[in-house]
Amino acid sequence: MPASGRWGKVAFALLVGAILLFLIAPVVIVVPMSFSDTRFMSFPPERWSLRWYRAYLESAAWMDATRVSLSVAFLTTLVATPVGVAAAYAINASTLRAVRAFQLVLLAPLMVPIIIVAAGIFFVYAKIGLITTIAGLVLAHVMLALPYVLVATLAGLRSFDMTQEMVARSLGMNRMRSFLAVTLPQIRPSVVTGALFAFIASLDETVVALFISGGDNQTLTKRMFTALRDEIDPTIAAISSLLIATSFLLVLLTGSAGRRAR
Amino acid sequence: MLLLLAPALAVVGLLLVLPLGWLAWQSIYQDGFTPEHYLRILQEDIYWNTFRLTFSISASVTVLAALLGFPVAYAAARLPPRWATVVLALVVIPFWTSVLVRAYAWLVLLQRRGVINQVLMDLGIVDEPLALVHNATGTIIGTVHVLLPFMVLPLYAVMRKIPGDLLNAAASLGARPGYVFARVFLPLSAPGLLAGAMLVFVLCLGFYITPELLGGGRTIMVSMLVQRNVELYHRWGAASAVGLTLLFVVFAIFWIVDRVLPLERVYGAR
């Protein structure tokens, strides 16, 4: 690693460049492939067309899956954000020792391997009839998304001066109103970041969806997974490009939310 | 105040703790208490080999991620800010891209008539296309790609805080660059390396999507054993025992590493 001499520096730069190419190439290569005209996946494509985008947009199955994924992600965000913010507020304000233990419990969804979570939820849902329901998917995703909302909101609260809220309360506001009027507007960027993370976590989640979604309520990720396992359908390239564009957009959004936080 | 915590605790309790408890119960109870599901892991070759293969693949992935991640983190930590941003962006962009999308890209790149085989044959390095996917090679390449950011980011966080003065001081006292690196820089970046290695290893142990798609159904990892026992064979007791064993191993690793090095120091310190 110590780049001694000019040749050493050049060699090191080439090495780092090659590793970065390894990281970025698979992401970049999908986009031109999605504009290919042939069924056979070659790179670079010989002729360009929008054929696979049309195939995606005209397929009822893909459209249904997209609708399911987007509504689950939206509902997940809607539930996980207030639940996570409330928990973060309690953890931040409390001095109890037990609260630290609770925080660890709430972060556990990040530590347990997802395959075990998926199998466990599958068994419980099979007993109570929540398999292949939107409600079941949303509940599972809320659990998985909670840590992201919690961590983001806690970061915001830690840099917020709680005496401001005390002042509002001493002037006669109740706790809820003082939180909504004084605290929330100031930690909003962190809450927005947490909500965006929750949305992405749900949209991206595959393993739990594989186990518990199905029938009319298949998620986009489940359909993509099945398509990838069975045959390489070029429609996936078009969907992948759209997903890459979406995640870029969301990263830019969180980036700008984060910048406003500072 | 605890009332505010209640909804979050209820969600995690009902959707994480309860299902895990259910798994634990199912793994030891089937028409009476029985250790058979755990004994099976030790006795049946398929189970034992799957665990062995999973550990060896995770070890290879961790070593490769360390070898590839170290230079990148080093470059990001030592380059001027503008270039460091570029390097970090190239690490983070794949991190934000769906694992499915990346599995798709690797399937296309690594297939028999894919770009990589084409280039290797055009350059005359190989005569026959190599079998790069639908086997352990494909699994390892795809998994390293997914987990590399988990190595680079903690390494970078630690390296960035190593004072340049320290390296200059060592050099001014007559140490050659190689010596400064081995005796000053490397030991100081060890906490990041350990944290990154633990993350990569643990995540790889339970990895499902990439091995399933790139392993071609022949490279069976522990996660796939769980999935097949649930969905294909309906052997729920076996699936539960395998899952809980995996969970135990993962938590044991977290616990041991946390003893050696309080992880909050690595992640919490910004």
C-alpha cells in the first residue's frame, strides 16, 4: 500500500481503479442493456429500442406487482414513521436504564439474518391466515423499517436542544402540542430521511416477500426473483434501470434532506 | 413516556420475538420434546456439509473483501477531499442498488457467452469459456460485490482519523514507507478491519438472494437449506433448528467481537 516512487503510485492508482470498476460496472452495464433490441442479452447491444420498457408497461402481471410493491412501501412508511419517531422521542427523553435495553431490542431487526425472520413470520402468518395479504406484508415491513426511522430520528433529537420544548410547555402548551409546534419542525430533515429509508427498505425487501407474498399480492421483488431464477427475461433489464433511477433519485433526496439538517 | 415506546415494542415483539420463539419451540417439539432436529445437523451429511460450505464461502468472501476493500478505503482516506468523494460515491452507489438488479447484471456478465468470457478469449488468456456462474465462483463474486461496502465504510471511518503527523513522524525518524505502513498504519486501522470483517462474515453466513441466483441451485448455503425445508419439503422442525443454529452462531460472533472491541467505538465515533 505505501506508494513509494512514481511507479508505485501509478500501480496503486490502477489497482484502486480496477476495484472501483468491479464495484460500479454491474450497476452501469444494466442501463444500456435495457435499450437492446434483441432477446439475446449481449453487451453492447447491436440495435437500440424501447422494446423491453414497452414489455414491462404492457404486462398486467408486472404492473400489478409494481402496484403492490409501491402501495406496501407507502403504507409501511406511513405506519413506521410515527411509530419510530415516538419511540425515538421516548428513548431520547428517558433516563431509565431499561430504555437502553429497549433500544437494543428495536435495533434487533437489523441483526437477525433475514432468512430466519422470514421463516419465523411465515410460520406465524400460516397459523393466523395473514399469508399473501397486503396487511401481513405491511406489518412485516414496518418491523424491518423501524430501526432506520429510529436511528435517523435519534440522530436529529440528539443535536436538538430539548429546553426549547420545555419553554413551550412552561408557557402552557401540552406535551403533544409543544412537540408538534417546536420540536418536530426542527428535526424534520432527520424524520424525512428516516421515512425515505423506510420506503426504500420496504420497496427493496425480497426475502420476507418471497415467503409471505403471493397470489394477487406478489411484490415486484418476488416476481423479479422468480423471473431471474427461471430464465433471463430482458424485461428485467428495463425494470432494473427504472429501479436504479429511483434509488438515485431517493439518494439525492436524502442527501439534500441531510444537508438541510446541518 | 413508556407509552410512546409501546407501539414500536409491540411491532418488534409480535413480528420478531414471537416468530423467533415459535421457531425455537418448533425446533424442539414435535409430538413431544425431541432433540432430533439438532442431531440431524450433526448426523446427516447434507446438513453438515451445508454448514461447512457456508463457513468456507463466508471466510473466502471476508478475505477477498478485506483485500479489495483495504486499498479503496486507504485511497479514500488519503486522497484530497474532492477525489475521496468520488471514490466513496463509487462505493455507495452499488450499495444503494437492489441486490436483485446486481444479481441480474452478474448473471449477464459472467455467463458462458458473457462479456467477461468474451474479453478473456479475445485476449487469448483462455481458449474455452470459463464456468463463472451457477457455481461457488458465481456465489463468491456476487457476494463480495454486495458486501464490499460493508468492509470499506468502517475501514474508511477508522483510517480517516489516523493522524498524518504520526506517519510523518515515523518517516522522519528514518522508517521506510513499507515499515511505516506495517508498524504504524496497519495496527491503527485494525479496529476498522475487524469491524468490517465481522460485518461481512456475519452477513454472508445468512445470505440468501445472491447465492440462490448465482449459485445455480448446486451451491447450497444454510439460508437455502432453511428455504427448501420450509417451502419444498415442509419439514418445519428441521428448518427451525437450522435457522436457530445460524442465529446462535451469528449472535456468538457479535458477542465475542464486542468483547474484544466495543463496536460502538467504531460505529459511534464519527
